[in-house]
Amino acid sequence: MRQLAGRIWRLTKIALSGPGAWIALVTYAFVLGLQFFSVWITLQMITWNKAFYDALEQMNAPEALRQIGVFFILTGFLAGAFLIGEWLRKRLLMRLRTRLTVRALDLWVGARAYWYLRPGFSAAPVDNPDQRVAEDCRQFVERLLLETLDLISNIVALVTYVALLWSLSDFPLSFSVSGYAVEIPRYMVILAFLYVLISSVATHLLGRPLKALIFSQEKHEADFRHALIQLREEASPIAQSRGEPAETRRLMRLFGEVRGNWNRLIRREFILGLFARPYFQTVLRVPTFFALPAYFAGAVTLGGLMQLASAFSNVATTLSWFILSYRDLAQFVAVSERLDGLFTAAASPVPRDEAPQAISRAPSASGGLELQGLRLFTPEGRALAPVPDLSLAPGGRLWVSGASGAGKSTLVAAISGLWPYGEGRIGLPAEPVTTLSQEPRLFPESLTAAACYPLAPGDCDPDRISIALRQTGLDQVAPEAPLKTLSGGERQRLGFARLLVSRPDFIILDEATSALDPDAAAAMLTLLARELPGATILCVSHDEPAALSPHQRLSLG
């Protein structure tokens, strides 16, 4: 319980942090005040019960009609308080969700946790981060507001209703057992607590497995949805390799996990419902049965009986918050665990411990690139091909070659500061490293945005963008055309256009021309060397980049 409270508190602090937090607190207090107002209206309804049914018992038609008018007035106030409270609560939900989502994105994207917490790369990878950011942030805030508002208002309501029930049940329950007279004073109050206590224990025992099942269901649903997204994203290679049977097998296996856990979940919900549903349907009627001894004994009138039953019902219903909200509470616990796990892992990614993590990175004395005693490892601890010592002056050219699997892309990641597994020293230039990978990121907003990536289009010179697209042969692509339709070669041309727009001083080309024919590849490298003559360029490729000559060579393996 302490661990759960810690999770909820940490997430709540994040949701309430940042500018405008006082607005959220004031809104919360106002919504809570409306719920207190609803409790007061409910008290008036309990009093109305006595007045209305007494009027009926006395055949007092004018008074009964007047009480009907009172009923509609009270109902109007109750409905108004509910609607205003719901509107404010939903506004508050989005405010808190926004803050929580911004923090999640800052950790997951801004701190590159999406890179470090991948399966196979980290000791504690995060499954389905897209669901945790998109769905769990919303569900956590939604459940936090609903459950805390209900809890606080129910505590206040409980004190109020118990005080009323205490004042109404000023008569004892008298009976005899084996000749002994038994008298229980204010038995309606005692019975209300006993009735709900027994029911709460039964609910918890029957529903305890729900939390783990809900947690698993969310994971299986996310896995299945992610597989469908992969099918959409990888449509071309799947279709070209006739992979439909394999994809169907995988999707059906994942859906089988969804279905299997769903069956276990609904079985447990059914078991809980065998008790909870009858309880829910009888909690408003049983109080009348409990109060009948007092009515038949002449201790209360018919109106008094209805008032007493109504007061008992409100006490029992308020005490039953745990029973009636059990499934929602189980979901709240599961969501809190998942979301807190994301924040904890993203704040401090745990690398695998099978490989050394002793790469020293610092500005180089020469202002270029320096590699000394560098040795790289896979996350599992397997040593890659040795990396020869190297010194590349500013503005120099370097060709990195080697067999597949020798560690060329790993070396690129290490120079970029992304790869932690290894030992030795990397001296870096003052300028940030810009890497153009084999498959450049296709930013889906537009061709202009993709050419500027990661810069914003508004921060780039429109003329420079047009010139870059023309120089790379992309000026014939319709601006509104979906970027997914670009061929592999066009995508790599787009990567070179991006370099011409941003004009970095230190460039790494990681198999950046692999999808181009030799003439097109040479043309792109020649264009880059001509337009950015002062840039330091490190080119990873199987074929020698003659267009970048003269150049140094670094061979791996």
C-alpha cells in the first residue's frame, strides 16, 4: 500500500507542477465544493421523503402537490451542480493530462529514453511506451480525479449521513434469545456499518486478482495494436515477400493472448459480480426491510420509515464506495504502476551490465575527430572488431569500411554519443554531429518539413529549401504527395537535401547512398562536397567514395 501511495503521489506532483498549477487546485476545490453542495441537496431530499410520504398517509393533497414542486426544485439544483462539476472536471482533466504528457514526452523523447530503453539494448526495456504516453496519462488523471473527489466528498457525506441516521434511529431493537431479552440501541447505525463491512471483505476477496488481469489485458491489447501498426508501416516489404501467412500467424497469436486474458478477466469479473451485482441492486431496498421492525412497533410513521430507509441507504451507499468502485480502483492501480514504471525507467535508463561502459568523450585538442584505444561491444558483451586509432582534422574526409557486422554503425552511434558499451577515448569537434542514416526519417507533415527536419520549416530559408530540392532531383515531387510513396533512392536524396538546408559542420554518412546507383551516389557526394567544402565528412560505405577524395581510410575487421 505504501508503494502504491508513493507511485500515485509522484505522478500527482508531476501533473500539478509547472505554471498555472494554482488554477488546477482552485478548479479542483470548486468541483469538490459542488459535490459538497450535492450532499446538502441529498440531505434535503431525505427530509423531503418524510414530508411527502406523511402527506400521502394523511391524504393531504395540497401538501403533497407542494412537495412535488419542492422535489423538482431540488432535482434541478442537483442536476445543475452535477453538470457544472462535470464540465469543470473534464477541463481539469485535460489540464493535468497535458502536464503529465509533456513530462512523459520530455523524458521519453527529449532525453532519448526511446533509444536507450529498447528491447535487447537495456536491462529494463519499456514495453508499449506509445500506450503509456497516450492512454495511461489520460486514464491516470481521469481515475485520480474521479476517485479522490469521490473519496473526499464521501467522507464528508458519511459524517453527515451517519449523524442524521443517528438522530433518526433513537429507538432500540428488542428481541429474545433462549429466554434472554436482548436490546440493541440505535441498531440501524450499527447494522449499516456491519452490513457494508462484511460486503467489503467479500468484495476484496473475490476481486483481488483483477489488478493483475487488467494490467495484462492492457499489455496484450497494446502488443496486438502495435503489430497492426507494423503491418501498415511495413506494407511494401511484406507484400513483396508474400509474408501474409507469417503476419497472419503472428497477429492471430497476439490476438489469442488478448482473447485468453480477456476470458480470464471476465471470469473473475463474473465471480465478483455474483456478489457485487445483487448487492448493488438491493442496497437501496434492504434498508426499508431493516427499518420495518421500528415501523411495526409504532416507533415511526410511514414518512419516518421512508426517511429512515433513505438515510440508511445513503450511509450504506457512501460506505460502499470501495465495493462499487472496486474494478475502477483496480484499473487505477494498474495504470499507476505502468505509468510510474515509464517515468522511473525514462528518468534513469538502466543499461545492460554484460558489457563495459567506459567510453570517454571530450572535446578534441585538434578540433577534429580523435579515436584512441577505442573498443566497442554489443549489449550482450561480445567484442566487435578493433577500432584503429585515428586523428581526422577539421574539414577532412574519412572513409569507414569493413564487412557486415564488423561494427561500422556501432562506431557511428558511439561517435554520436548514443552507444555506451565500450572503452577508450573519443575526441569530438566542437560542432554537433549530424548523422545521415541509410533510411532517413520521413517526417510525415510535408516535403518541406521533411527537408528541414529536425529544424522547423519557419526557421529555414524557403529559397534554400527550393534550391536543395532541385539540386537533389526532388523538385518534381508534388508537395502534397504522401512521403511514404517515395522510393528508397528518393528518400536518400531527401536526406542529402536536408544536409544542404541545415549545412552542418560535421557529417556522418552511414550507408547514406546504398539505395542509389553508382552514378547517382557519386553525384550526391560530389554535390555535398561542393556545397559544404569546409564540412568534416565521415562516410561509412562498402564502396570507396571517390567523390570525397582525397580522404583517409578506417577499415574495421
